[in-house]
Amino acid sequence: MFDSLQSVPDEYADLFDIEVTRILDIHAPLRTGCRRSSGQHNVHVMSDKAQQAKQLRRRLERRCRRTGLPPDNQAYNAACKAARDSIMKSRADYIRSRLQEVSGNIRATWRTAQNLLHSRQRVVHDVAECADLVNKFSDFFTDKVRRIRDNISVALEQSTHRLFATIPHIGPQLATFQPVAVNEVRKLLTSIPCKTSPLDVLPCSLLKDCADVFAPVITRLVNMSLQARTFPARFKSAQMLPRLKKAGLDRSSPVNYRSISNLSTVSKILERLVQTRLRPHVMSSANFSQFQSTYRQGHCTETALIDVLDNVYTAPDVKQVTVLIGLDLSAAFDTVCHQTLLQRLETEFGMSGTALSFIESYLNSSSSSSSSKFLKWPKQHSYY
């Protein structure tokens, strides 16, 4: 089916999702219905000794209620104490074993602790309330980005000089992206984190286990997109999740939330494959800032902090005064002007032809935008 003569990236992406869903419905149909979630009284976390102590306590309770005799009442009280001690010890052993299993992995330890503490219990809302919340958050984040963009436009119109002069690109041009090989996609599939997105048509673990099957399909999809200079519209959508900025803030106010975008796994794979072809060209340009620490291999916040501290410590040795200015831009990636970005890529970084058209297709969107993970450029999202 995937070897058909489909030549349009959007149609091939739709075919991929349809066929994978059809096969999953045959071999692993979606099950719907209520499933009882395990709480703090889950019997599966208790040992056999604790369960036997609970059963004995229950039998003695029925006998005590039936006879009312003092010996039976004393036996029931003793069974209650023994069962309580056995259950507490069983739960403590269970928690200790769960934490020992993920010992050394900070992320897994944090997730296990949250699961054990039941700190991720979800609040159930009705349909009308959910619709109201979705519209409320969507309007707030959209208005926030629009307001910041308007303020930037007004500030630029009132400015009498240009902050950054345009420096023409000197060097080789990037007109086309190199085709993707099957081995490259297979290697990427086996190395990506096993994080399934709600927009995925199949679990990420299954995609990794069947890398030999899906690598040729994804390879054809990526090469088709690069050749057609089109980023599939299906992969421009993301699930937007509002996250509370800090515990204890008012949950009813949208200003206390930040939006987190959750992209599909295939979309991330396509982005990363293009990124590996775009990044070397951008970083080799003379216009690339050597002080940038983000999105560079071997650079992070720690290296940036070390560089700043080194300058601060060495400045007094040469009798220089140190002044540190911090600038925090709100919604910085969401307010980037697409036309300005494309113009800079063309004039200052030497992009043209098919490569520039593909980036333009990636950026073009008819809906509200938020940050993605390609070069942190805006793309279309949907709020859920």
C-alpha cells in the first residue's frame, strides 16, 4: 500500500495514518469503557501476609457483630491492629521496591514519586465546561501574542535607527536539502525518546520496535516532502496543554499558565531530519553568533554561565567595570515575524530555492501559532 504512486506529501501522510489505524483496528482494536483506577487501597500492592491479615480481620468482625461476646471483641481488636501493621509494612516495602527499581534515573524517580503520591489525579469536567476552558485559554494566548507583536511593531515604527544591520551572506548557498537515507531514519527511530504523543496513530514504543518496517515509509515521506517543498499539513497541528507556572497560583486565571505544545512523533522525526541538514550550513556562516549556547551540540546553560562568570572574574584583573544586563522576552519565539525570518535566512544565511521554499511551507499557517522544536519557529496548533 505504501508503495503506491502517491506523489503529494499531504496525501501520503494521510495514507500513512489511515493504513496504520486500519491495521491496528484489526490486530489491536481500541477498547472503550470505564476502567477502575487503582488508588491508595489497591490490593495489588499488598503482600500475601497483609491480604491474609485483612481476611482474618473481616471474619472476626462478622463473628463479633454476630455474637457480641467480649472474647470475640478482643480478638477482633487484636486482628485490626495486626492487619493495620501488616498493611503499612507491605505498602512501605512496595514503595521502597518501586524507588529501588528506578534508582539512578532522576526522571524515572520523579515520575514514580508522583505516581505513588497520587499527585496527578485529573479533575473531571463536563463537556460544556471543557469547551469554555478551551475557548478561554485559546483566546488568552492568541491575544497575548497579538498584543506583544503590536507593541513591537509600534516600537519599531517609533525607532529612528535600525538595531541590527543586515550583513550579506558570504559563502556557499543552501538551495536544496540532501535526500534522506533509510539507514538514517532507522537509526533515528531507534534513538528517539519513547514518548508517545496523543496525536500519534500508534505508540512510540511500537514505532521503535518496528523500525525496519516504518523506516522506508518515513524515508519516502520525508524525501517526497523535500522534493515537493511542502511540509505536510497534518504534522503542523499539535496538542496544546496549559501548565500551571507555579504551584499555588489561581487555576481559574489563564495568566498563571504557560502553553506546552505536544507534536506527533512523525512530525518530530521529519523536523529533526531537516534540522541535521540545516544546522551545519547555518553554523558555518560568518553571520552565526558564536555566543549562542542554545541548540548547539556541546553548549547549554551551564557553558553560558561558565563563560559569563569567567568574564566577570577576569574583568577586575585588568581594572574593568562589570555590568550585567538580563533581558527576558515574553513569548519570544511566538512573536517572530515569519517574513523577517525568511528574509534573514535568504540574505544573511544564503538559503534559496527548494530549501527556502520548504521552510516557508513549514512556517505558513492560517491559524494561531506557538513554538515548535525545529528552530523554535511558530507553526499551527490546536487547543484541546
